[in-house]
Amino acid sequence: MTIAKSKVFKYVAVLVGFIFFGILTTSCVAALKEYEAMIKNTRWKLVWSDEFDGKVIDTSKWKYDIGNNNGWGNNEWQYYTEGKNAWIENGMLVIEARKETVKEGNKTFNYTSTRMKTEGKFSVQYGKIEARIKFPYGKGLWPAFWMLGSNFRYVGWPTCGEIDIVEFLGHDKWTVYGTLHGPGYFGSSGISGSMRLEPPTPDFTKDFHIFGIMWDEEKIVWYVDNRVYHVVTKSAIESRGKPWVFDNEFFIILNLAVGGNWPGYPTNETPFPARMYVDYVRVYQMESDEDE
């Protein structure tokens, strides 16, 4: 298992609620510094992880979504297989999208991939959730590391809430996105922020980066390599007259979609097979004073 080294890189961040008329205020800068210090706090305790050090994917931690499910609500093209497109290699999880034909009933799908999740095996309410990932490049590729409310089966989406820890559009190798979806702010109306790397920093397809959130009762903070780029607060949501639905347990999802309304669709130049590499997924919670 390789551990990420600290890097200094140039970036451009979009911070919801922090930028007013293009000016980042002094108080906002101070808040960002406070959040970044909190991310590095030594009192975070590891409560769950998958280091992908075994020979096979640990099915006590993960299970698979299978099929196309009518495009998963996004007009996606891939058919998700039950583990055929994912494996462990050199201490990393590999999720591979392939250009190949699969038939299900009277439907034909020309791409396969994997969507794996911890639903029913692990869920968490609040903490620091992060993964070290390298993304594939190519038009129409849409890898993501995200979470859904564990009450999804009972209340449906978007009432369950969705936290997109990171999404990447394969045609833009310099930018990643973090988004919050809930009742009244979902789909294209989700509350989104983005971080863009600037050369000479290696892009998101050339090197691994740590993507994570820091989540508590009042806010969710998104970061890349410990640099904060997006913050959404409970008070900001409720001030819009919308409900904050991020006060229950959520489970984790990793997937590599092919095509969709947002990323567009593969072209003849899109390289297949395309691989998403995940070094680890880790979940931390803050130690209380009683734990010391």
C-alpha cells in the first residue's frame, strides 16, 4: 500500500456561500484555514477502511449494483456487472469500463463497468470520509466516489440525501466536483463546488489525489489533498426553505459510469478499457474527550 505524500499545487476553488461579488472575504479565508487545520487534526480515529491489500475484493465490505436500471436516472450507457469489471491489483482496487456487448432480455448494452457499495454492510453518520484515487481520461467517462442515505430504500431519492464526495468528467482532466443533493436541490439544481488544478501540477489522470469530506451536524466540507474547496452549511440550506437531510447514516459508493446527461458520451477517441484506481477508502470519527 502506498501512502500519499503531501504536495503543494496550484488550484482554483469555488466555495458556495464564501464568495461574494468575486471577493473572498478575510473572515472566509480564516474559516478555510480553520477547516483545513481540522482536517489534519490528530484526534481523528480510523473507524472503517478498505486498504485493498488482499487478493480479492472483500465482500464483507462491498456488494454490487447490477444492470443498467434504465440509465440510472442519467441516461448512462453502461451495464454494471457483478464483480467482473473490478479486482485488486498491486494493493489497489481497479474498476474497469470496457467496450463490449451485453444483452439483458431484449436490450443490448455496448459497455460494461462496476458500481460497488457498502449498503447493508457499513454506514456512517458524521466524520471524515476520504479515498485516494486516480481517474481515467476520455470523453464520456464519469467516475465517482459518493454516498447515499441508508434510508434510501424507504424514502427514495432525493429525500434520502446524496453526498457526491468527488465526481470527475473524463474530458476535463483538470477539474473535480463535489455536490450535495436533497429535496428541492437535486439533479442540475444540486449545490456544487469545483476545484481546478493548474499546470505544472499533474492533472487528475496522471497522479493520485485524496478526495474527502468532513461532515458534522452543521456542515459538510469538501477537500482535495487537505485543501478545502466547497462548504455547504445546514443554515444555508434551511435559509432557502429546504430541508437538511444529512443527519442520518449514509453508505459509500464507488463507480465508473459510461455516458450520461452531464459528461456526454464516448467518441471513437475515448480509450477503452478505461480504469479508475482506488488506493484506499477510509472513514474517521473524532475522538471525544472521554476517549482520551
